Amino acid sequence: MATTSTTGSTLLQPLSNAVQLPIDQVNFVVCQLFALLAAIWFRTYLHASRASSSVRHVVATLLGLYLAFFCFGWYAFHFVVQSGISYCIMIIIGVETMQKYCFVFALGYLTVCQITRVYIFDYGQYSADFSGPMMIITQKITSLAYEIHDGMFRKDEDLSPSQRGLAVRRMPSLLEYLSYTCNFMGILAGPLCSYKDYITFIEGRSYHVVQPHPPGKEDVPCGRPEPSPKVAVAQKLLVCGLSLLFHLTVCTALPVEYNLDPHFEATASWLTRVLYLYCSLLAARPKYYFAWTLADAINNAAGFGFRGYDRDGTAQWDLISNLRIQQIEMSTSFKMFLDNWNIQTALWLKRVCYERASFSPTIQTFFLSAIWHGVYPGYYLTFLTGVLMTVAARAIRKNLRHYFVDPPPLKLLYDVLTWAVTQVAISYTVVPFVLLSIKPSLMFYSSWYFCLHICGILVLLLCPVKKTQRGAPAPGSDQPSPSKACGTRDSALGHNSFSTTNSISSESHAAACRHRAPQQ
């Protein structure tokens, strides 16, 4: 019998016993499937053309809170408390400094809840816990606070193009705020979206498409009908099914902990150990593919996530997508991997930390990422290792890549080698993230003689990277992504925001139809 302690509903305990999975995980999956059906109903019967924005806000909020209480019981009150106090801070404290207070409170409240859950209740339980949704709510609260600060206090000329596009020009009402932070489409697994994108969706303005024209001429409507998300949703559900199947079959056969098995360490060759390290961490990723892709499909089914049309006129439903699986698995650099993994968190870290840090933005962003993820020591060991790997990879690329651009066979060889090294380095780096505790993590690194740490340090000593101005990397170099402090740029991700996309689409996609987001 699959049992586990839960403060949520036990209504599905028979199903939990039948599938031999913990009840909290069963509650999570069933609630997400219910949210998918609710999203289809929401788009069909509460479409913006049929229902007012207020009705859509109320329904989205109530459904979200219901799912939260079903999954987490009284722990869901933390979502309301965190959101409510943060809103009071926004209202009471002036827009000049309220973003700092919101940031400290929201992140501090999240950290206290994580410490309580980890060190008092269930250390090491890698299941659906209430701090997961709080991580998303924390992102939304802090993002909105900075967007309000940018829109209501800072001068336009002091803002970057992305900050200007995302700036919120008026204080949201309580209903709008709660709908943004606690709606049923994103309360359990996200992903993060900007406030302006969400309000544009609720008000039914996300399908306004225009044909861009050269500067000085007005854009004209494309005359396209409202696109349907059916194909995008079906494709993402297929990915979810395959990811879940892979996780339930392969993941159990390739446990990450086996990398620490004394017999395996003593008898396996180095090549075997490297291959198993890669395969075990590869098998650990599909559960994230499942959760994030299902969350994306839920938003799309409700009509949220439309980015515009590509050059071929195909509707793009990846406005708030959180990952690109093909690019992740084929990454030839640390930066490429991080740019396509947990994309919305990458953008959040960039916008609230990396862009605004007064010193050492890379270190600060890594540190924020570690705090936000939780209080397991393994997280911090992973992110400290990630700093070294990221900077070392950047140094290698800057100093060596230009030797392998031509001829094509040489470049292919370079790509193959960098793919192999990147995949092993990523796997080596994230082992503590999976193991959680400091002792097994250090045991793993010791069994590898800290070899990649030493290689990273030697690379930095032998191939130093000259400092460049932020936003102006040296030719051939990779900026660190701000998601994990590696400098991910909005343009590199290509579609981080409805508002930002529109501000650059006339330059980057002059032949394609796009949608327009009126200022809030």
C-alpha cells in the first residue's frame, strides 16, 4: 500500500493504493488533470467575449484556491497569507521602495516555510509539497512589485526596453492581484508569467494581431481568426505521456544513488561510471518535463500562452513555456542548457536580480537561485559548482571556439566534443541537487576526486576571461545565464513576454503577424 502523510484530501487514497504512488503525488496529478478540463471549460464558456473580466478573475481565483486546499489542506493558507501581506505592503508603502520590502518578505516567508517543512516535518521527501506552489507565488509577487515600481516610479528613459514593456502603470485591484497569483491554471506548477500578459489574456486582448509595417507607417489588422490551441495542447499532452512513461519505467532502473555504490565504484571502469552518471541524470529529467509541459498545456487549453504567428503563419503557443526538450538534450554548452531549462525562472532571476544588481550580478543571481529553490545543502553545493562550471565553459568558448569554426568537419567534431563534455559536466554538477544532503554529495565528488572542479579552476587560470561591460559580451563568448546566473537575455530566449516580444517584433519578425499588448 502506497501511503504518505498529507494534509490534503485523502479522497483518492484508493487510487493511490492501486497505482502504488504517494497520495500527495496522486492528488497533484489528478488536480492538474482537473485543471486541464477546467481550462477547456473556461475557454469555451467563460471566453472574454462571453464573460466579463471580473467574472473570469473570480472563477480563476476560486478554482485555484480549491485545488490548493484539495492538495495541501490547511497549508494552502500560506498561499493566501503570503499573497495578502505582500499586497498590503504594496498598498501601504510607497512605490519608491515597496518592491524591496515585498522581495524581502515574500522570499523570507518562503524560506521559513521551507525550513519548517525540511527540518521539522519530512526531510528528504521529494514529493509534491506546499512550498512548490509558494515558489511560483513568490516569483509572481516579486515580479509584480518590480513591474509596479518601474511603471509608477521610475522614468521611462531609465528603463531597459524589456522593463519598459513589462512596466505596470497602475496599482492592481485586490481581485486582479489574487487572480494573478492564485489562478487555477498556474497555482500548482506555474509557470511564471508577467502580470501584463495575464491581464491581457483575461481581458481578451491577446489575440489582437497586426501586420507590422516599416517605421513611420501604421500597422494594419491581419484579419486572422482567433487561433485554436487544440494542436498545441495535444502535442504537449503527448510529451507528458511519454515523459511519465519514461519516468515510471526507466528512472527506477537508473537511480542516481547508485553512483555512490561502493561495489560499483570499485569495479566499474571510468568510462562505465561516466556513462552511468549521464544516463542516471538523463532519467531524472522526465518528471520535470511532465510537470512543466502539463502546466503549459493547461494554460494553453484556457487560451493563455499565445505568442503570435511565425513567418509561415503558424500560431505559436509558447509564450510561457518553461523548457525546450530538444535543445536541452542537444546542448553543446552550459549556457545553451540553462537557457532552455526552467525558462521562466531564468527570466525572473534576470529581471529581479541580474539586471538590478549593483555588484557581482552573477554571484548574486546564483545565490538567489539557491535560496529560492530551498534549504537543502545539496542545492547550494550544486549552485556553487555551477558558478565555476559556467565561468570555465565561458572561458573555453571564448579562447578556443574560433579555431573550430571552419572547415565544417572540424566544427562538427567541436560540436560533438562540446556536447559530450557539457552533458557530463551538467550531470556532475546537479548530483547534489538530487541527493539533497551534503554528506552523500561530498562522497560523490570525492569518488570523482573533484576532477571537474579542478579542471574548472585550471581553465580559469590558463584561459582567463577579460571582463566586459554587462550586455556587451566579448565576441565568441557566452554570457552567464541569469537563471542560474548565466546572463540569459530576453532576446536569446526569443519569446519571454507578450509585451517584450511586441516591442521588438517589427525589427526581428518584419514579415510575420504579431499581437499587440496595450499598456496597463
